[in-house]
Amino acid sequence: MRKLGICLFAMALGACSFVTIADRYGNEYGDWYNPGANFTWQLGVCDRQMDAQNVPPMSRKAAMRCCMRDHGVPVDDAQGCSA
């Protein structure tokens, strides 16, 4: 019975990776109600935008999160993003 519980727990953790996507700066997008796979085009657009605008490396994590928010992706912490 204990092995079944461990297996179910591992499957639940693995399922989380199916509902979220991450950018190369450490931000994660998506949840159970808004699967991250729905945001792949926004991720591509914002990745290209970070490179095209030459955003400084220290600012890229926040800039990427704000870019994703600007393209309609729900983000948990939108502080510091201009409206």
C-alpha cells in the first residue's frame, strides 16, 4: 500500500510538468486551469523580443515575465511591470 502511495505522489509531481512551461530565465507559466502548453507562441515571441531589444542579463527575468503578461499570459507576480 505504501508503494502505491509513493507511486501516486510521483505521478502527481510529474503531472505538474505537463501543465507548466518555463523560460530560460527561471519563470514558470501555466496552472491546472491555464496549461502552459497554451502559451508556447507567447514564449517564442518574448524570447525573440529579449534578444532583439538587448535587454541586460540582470533584467531579463523580470522583462520576460512582463512580456508574457503583456501577451495575455496570467502571471502570479506582475509587480514592476508598466501598465
